[in-house]
Amino acid sequence: MARSLKWIHKQILLLEQNAEMTNFSITLISDDNPYHYQATTRGSVDSAFEGGLNHPELKLIQRGDTGWLSYFRCINAIIRCYAALMITLEHIANKRDEESPNASGLHSILQNQSTAFILHVLEPIIEALSILSKSIQTKNGDFNQLEESLLGTLLRLEELKDINITEYKQIFETVDKINTSSSNNHNHNRNRITRSTTNEISLEQLFNDKIVKFIDKIISNLSARFKSNVLKLLNCFRIFDVSEVTNEPEYGIQEINTIKQQYPNDFNDDLLTEWKVFRKYLFAQKQQTSTNLTQRQHCINLVKKGMMRDIYPQLSLAAEIFLCAPISTATMERDFSRMNRILTGLRNRLTTEHLEQLMRISIEGPADLDNDIKNLIIDCWKTEDVVDATPHVLPENQAVLKRYYDSFPNIDELTNTTNPDVKKAEELTKSILNKKSSGNVTDKNTACHILNKLLGDEDQQCLFFDSANGINLHDASGNLADIDSEDRPFVLELKSSEGLGGDNSKKTFNDDMKLAETLTHCIEQKRNHPIIEDIRDRLAKAHEVDKNSIVIKAVFVGSFNIAYTVKDLAKSVIKKLFKISQQLKKQFPQFLRAKIHPLLFRPSFDIAYFDARGDKTFSSGPDTHEVGPPGRTKKYTSPSGWTRYGLKVLGKSEYKNDEWLHPFQHPGNWYRAFHGTGRATKVDFGNSNADFDQTAAPINALASIFKQGFRPARVAAHGPGVYCSPNPVWLGDSVFVGAVELDTEKGKKKFKCMFQVAVNPESVQCPTNDIWVAPQPQDIRPYGILIKEA
């Protein structure tokens, strides 16, 4: 009994849902042909209508399955036995057993006058829609009857907007009897149902406010899905109907010309020539009444590979367009809706995009898939990277993101000026920088002065520390390749995704992982998602910036992490980092911690991270070696004339292993390349009229970023990413590597500086011989600092 009522309520909700369903365009017909919509959007608005009868006790059992005839029969059966149902419920309620509370609640709902009225009024509306759906929802349905069926339905719906029709008078009488019967115990009298009230609203007002507007929405939706111009075009394909063909020379000429005009780039004069011949074939078919084929069957024969398609190539294309515009996809859509409830490992990996592709196979593919094709599809899915359902086991793409962003320092620790380790580091920094550089490129003191020029600014110096003496700060050497990048993200770490997008239900690890993959897909496809927008709103409030300044870069699990950047990050915003954690806690109740890119706030460098094993002065003659995966190696040219300071990168926890660098020429080695920090102009300083020293630009540009905020990249000629070069000669002599001037013991000297890096062979792009692009920061790893006197 309760289940029947839930089906009734579900029917009401789905009726409203269908009236407001967004349109879905079919490419092959036209951009404004809304004949079917995505099954995966079903249920997205169900929650908004679950309170439609003002009874939260009624919930949907199965969301998204629309079957108008089934629902009509369901509600029809309930209405026919309404009085008996009320008596039965009252009897069960009075028995005072375990079923009594449920029966009493349902009895209270059914005796409510507005509930009874809405259920009875919806019956003729759903009946009209079920008749329409069944007249066109057939596999072999043609467009011949579509226009007539649609027109009849629209006229019926317009009639149902008139409260004075006979059917409604009968409904008022029926509801009046129900209300009178249920109110006898309360000594209530009603003169006429049209004047009675339900709490504070009359049934007439309820009809005008709810039912009429509801019918208008249905009419609007039907008109949108079956536009007159689209119907006119599709009616042209009625010329394939054998029952209508004649032997008149002009038969079908106008329709063929209409199709040709609609698709001028796809058809030529051969279309008309082919039709004149094919018309005679159709007419001959008409004479053989025992072998008549339907309109769609003729089109199917045309598009099949074989003699017909070879003889009529233009006509076959027209038939293919027609066949790709099914009258209805409801049966197939219901199948996909039911799949949403099959929570298997294979099913859970089907994204919206995958579902749409499978729907296209159903629409445009063969009627029946043979076993070989089915096995190929299954094998294809099985060979993809499967999301491990075991708790706390990350797929590799998530693990890579986690290893990279986990290396970022905690904002609270970074901005803690009372940290004793910071005090010690400041003392060490003064002792290094207060002493003039020797001017010798092989002296580490010279390298420290150059690093300070690169990483510091006028307001604060780079911070040097020595972890060998027990000082525990974050080392920024692993991020040196980002030195000229504006893409320096924050990382927000939450306990879980609970509360995001207004969903306050408890979340498991697998829930978070599925959501992370969904949001990642939206980010990659540059598509909006309600949860992404909610996150951006909250982040904008926390940073006190406009929402458009927030860019979500990545979402990954191991807790729930969001990597994001703040565009045009001004110095004033950086200074507010001291209080950002508290502001993030206010916006995100699940807040754990916040992290920051190592180069964004007072970069620190661990002098213990100089690795003598990587130190080397390269001879004047360049050496070349093949490096990288077997069969895909690339030439590595040593940087002759440069001195390299090795960085301690082997054994780092954020790297899966050391094979990317060591041993040299291992099959797992990444490609070798070089990265500079030049290419700055007056524009980078926000003042094109200011005095400008081009040779100092690579260094001063970084200071300008810290003082005035990031500016859009002007030189991403080959797409976004981190730029590098495999050619040390080309890079070293280019504007991408500028000169640093130091006041040394031997007077003023200029030095060039660039970084030696390893680049992921699986992702690097090589648009030219001298320019490579690593799409993501984690795809490029610095392992040496190269210096030479300019």
C-alpha cells in the first residue's frame, strides 16, 4: 500500500521533471533539434519536487524511470479504489498493532483535500502523455503520425487548463465526497467544493497556481522538443513511405530540395538525380503489396553496405541523417537509468561521457550486438585502469598528484615568525649574504648569492638553512623549475567532502574518490559542476577576492584535497596568509590544513641539499648521450662551459623511485633538458616607461611578481606548461637566460644561471627541436643549478 502511494508520488514528480527537462541537440539534424535528452540527467531535480504534496514521508523508491503508461495505470488503480483504501487504512490504524502508525500516516495524507485533488487532476494529464508516448515510442515508429499525435496532445492539454470542463466537475464531486466522509467525525460541513478551503488555499486557487502552470510547462517543453521547423524538415522524409509514393514526376522533388538546402555542404545535384531513379523503385515496390517495406526499413536498406548504398550514395547519406533522429529514446534511456542503480565496479567507472557514447551506439549502431562485439567492449573496459575498491588504495593518477602536492609546506608553519628554526635560518642567511661573493663559480657562496637574487626580493631575502644542523624548514629546491611560472597553487586539505555542494551526508573514502574523479573530469573538460562552484565561492570569501580569481587546478584524495590558484595574486593578499587558515576554517567545517607553493612565500633553501655527487664542471667540448625509454630515447647534450651544483634529489619521498635520474642511461630515465628564467620586459613591471635593465630582467621579474602580483603569461606560444630546452647552447645564448650582477671580492661580475632538469617522457611535448613543454609541474624535476660567468 505504501509502495503504491510512493509510485503515485513518483509519477507526480517525474511529470514535473519532464516538463522542465533541458533540451538535447542532435548533431546530424541541427543544433536546435531537441528530440531527446540525456538519460544521465534524470533524477537531478527529483529532490526539488519530493515536497510537492507537502508530505516528506513520501520518497522516491527508484529515481529516473519514466514510463507514462505504467504510471497512468498505477494512479488510475489507486483512484478507482480510493474510498476502499481509506476504509482499509482506517481499520489498520485502529487495530493498534505494529502497522498502525504507518497506516495512520498514510490515511492522514490521503484524506487531505489537496492531496486527493492533485492525484485526481493529474490522472487525465498523465493519460494524455501516456497516449502520446505509446503512439511514438516504438522501434519501427515513423514520423508520419508524429505531427498529428503531437497536435492532438497539445489540444488536449489546453482543454485540461479549463476548470469548468465536465471531467473536473466530476473530480470536484469525488473529492467533496472524500472530504465530507473524512470530516464527519469533526462536524465539518461543505456547501460546494469549489468554495472550500484546504488550510489557507482554495482548490480553485490551487488549480490555477499549480495545475495550470504545470500544464503550461508541459506544453512549453513539448513545443521545444518538437519544433515546427524541425518537424517540417523531418516530414520531408515521408517521401520514403511506400504507401504515399506516386508515379508523378514531381513527387518528392520539393522535399529533396528542402533537405539539400538544409545541408548545403553535404549534398550536390546528384541527390536529386538519385531520387528520380529511386522514386521509380519505390513505386514498383508499392505495386507489390506483399513486399511493402516501412519508411524506416527503406532508409535502413539504403545505409547498409552493399549495392543500394553504392548506387545511391547521396540518398544513403540523407537516410542516415533521418535514422539518427529517433522519435523517442525513452526505452533505451530507462535502461541507462536502471544501470545507475547497479553498483558494480565496472558500472561505477561509467562517466557521463561514457554513457553518452553507449547511447549513441544504441541509437546509431546495429539493432543487436553480436557476442564478438559485446566481448570487445567488455575487454576494452577491463584493460582500462580500474579504480581499486579497496579502501585507501589510490589509483596511480591520484597517487601522482598526492605525492607532488604533499611536498608543499604548511601555511601555518611557513608563516610562523616565532619558530626558533626560522630565527636560526635568518642568522645563517645573514652570515652568508653579508659576506661578499668570491666571484668564483665553483664556490658555493657564489651560488647562494645567485639563488638569493633569483628567489628573494627587495622586501625579504631568500631564507637559507642547514638541515644537517637540525633546522627543520621546507626546502624549495624541488620547485625551482616553477620560478618563472604564475601557476603556484595553494592546497586545501579537508577531512572529507562532506558538506560540499550542500550534501551533508557522511562520506566514505570511496565516496570521496568517486567525487574527486568526477570533478577532475569536469576540470579537464572545462565544464562547470555545482560542487566546483561552491568551492570557488568559499575560497573567494576566504581570500577576500573575486570568485573569478579562483581557479581549481586539481582534486585528489588521501583525505580530500583541492589544489587551486588565485589569479593576479597581489602582495597585499600574500601578506594576509598569516590569517588564511582561520578564514578557510570558517568556510570549510571539514578543514584540516592549508599548504602553499614553496616559491610563493619567502622561499627557503637547504644548503645541505647541495649534493656533491652531482657537482661537475663541464668541459668546453659538448658530450652527447641517448637517454630515455628504449625505442623512444632523445639526445642529451651536456652543457659545456657551465658549472653544475648538484641537488640532493635521490631518495626523495615525493618521487616513486630514483630511476628517473639514476643510474645514468637506465631505461627508466627521464629526458634531460635545461630551464631558464628570462624573457621579462618593462610590461612585467607594470610600467612600460620605467628605467629598465634588460640584463637584470630575469632576476627582477621575480621580485616584481612578489610585489605586484602575477601577470598573465605572454610567451605561452606552444600551450600552457613549463617550458624547457634540450639544447643548452640555444637556451644559454637566448633571452630566456639572463645575467645576474653580483658585487664580489673581485669587483662587480655578471653570471648566467639556469637549471638542469629531467622531463617526463610520457607527457612532454616537443613542438620544436629547441623547445619542449612539460604540461604539469610534476612532469619536470630540477636536479642541478648551472652557473657560468657572463
